Amino acid sequence: MRLPKTSVTYPSEIEELWIGKGDYVVGGARSPPFLDLDNARRRRPVIFGEVFDTLEGYPDSAASMFSGRQTDPEEWAVMWKELGADGICLRLTDESTVELVRNVTSRTRLPVMVSGDSQLLREAATEIKDSILIIGCADRDQSLELSNCSGEHIIVAKCDGTSPQELCKEMSARGAKKIIVDLGKGLMSPVLRDLKSRIESYRLDGLNGVADSNHIIICDVTPSWDAHGDDVTARRASMHEATVALAVMLSGADIIVMKGPGAADMARVFGEELADL
């Protein structure tokens, strides 16, 4: 069953970006998500699986889902590929090196978002040339700090509740060529309603041609696990994470960062089914 086609055309469209080895494309929306309007794209959001270089502080309930491969970041990333993830979110500590980033991109051949110390991110952006990275920033200050080093890589505008249009404009002025926006953390709580509203508003502004509103939206829903505390079961956290992922998908997020493989699979299947309506 398909949704009935409606004759609605927006004056603008969302930016389209190639990521990874240049064989993945994200963005390009010409309508609100999953609606069968004039010129609408049937393209689901992409799912990035989260990988850490250390398990210190990582939930045991989530770690148990990766069959022991979570002890090796490269193997962990490869497992995410085997599970059907579209990309890897690689979270690094000060002790990590660019070589780990290079190995993950080489072994998985998936798009990689990397976050960590500013110096490490700067080195990765400079040294890695054969893959387009997403430079994940921890806060607004880091987004501005790294704007002039991204080159052909893509940098995250971490909005921290501030105007995404103003931040993107300032980042571009500092040298950022390719930007995606992060409008807030995704978790099952009263703040989810506000996050959905911000995503929907930004996406509609972009479709209506408002300046600096046509960038791709990324949403990290892994805080869904943190909200439950240390004793959370994998099943409960996964169900909440999948629910939040679906909510932000329906609001207009293009890239979803996820922790649990079960939740990621549910989100991917939901996205595929919705895109085919």
C-alpha cells in the first residue's frame, strides 16, 4: 500500500553530500520525511553504529551484544558492517591515533564519523585523504575551532541549543566547506518533544529556502541508554533507543547514531518500510 500522492512542491531542497569512499549519499530531501509529494525522494535515513576505543564506562548490557568483539575497535566496527549498519561512529580518547581511524575506514569501507580530542581530529582531517570523514564535535566551541581544518571532510555544527543558522554561518566564515547540524541529543524524556520540534522547524526552513537551513541533520540517540542508569537491561534500552530513532526519523533527521545493534536493526527496517510506503 502506498500513501496517496499529493501535489505539493517546496521551493528549495536539502543539501546532498557524498560520504565515506564517495559511494554513500545522504540528504537531498525535497519534502518532509516519508511523504509522497511531488519530487519526493524515497531515501531512508542512514544508521551509524557506535564504537569506542575503550570500554571504560561503557554499559555491560550493551557490550554483551557484540560477542566479545567490542574489545577490539576494528573488529567492533567490522561487526557493525556485518550487522547492516551504514556507517561507524568512532569515539576516541586521547590515547588513540589516526592509524585506528585509517584502519576502520579501510577494513569496513563504510562512512566514518570520528569524535575526540581536537588535535586528533585535526590530524585525521589532514592525513586521511581517501575517505570523506564526518568530524563529530563535542560542543559549539569545538565546531568553531575545527572549522578551518575540515578540508573536504564534513564537520558537525554542534548547536547546543543555539541558532543553527547563526552557527553554520559563522563556521562557513571560518572556512568550513561542508556542514551537518546536530540539534540535540535524542533520548526518551520530555526533551524529545522539543528536539522533534527543532528538527522539523529546521527541515521546513531548509525546504522553504531559508539561508543556512538546508544542511543535513544528524541525531545521536545513544543517550537513550544513559538515561536508564547502570542497571538497565539491553532489551529495555534497545526498545527505547529504537523508539527515539523512529521519532527523529519522522521529524527529518538524515543520520542516526545508535548504540544497540537490535535497536539499529529496528530503525533501519522501519526506515526502509516507511520509504517504500
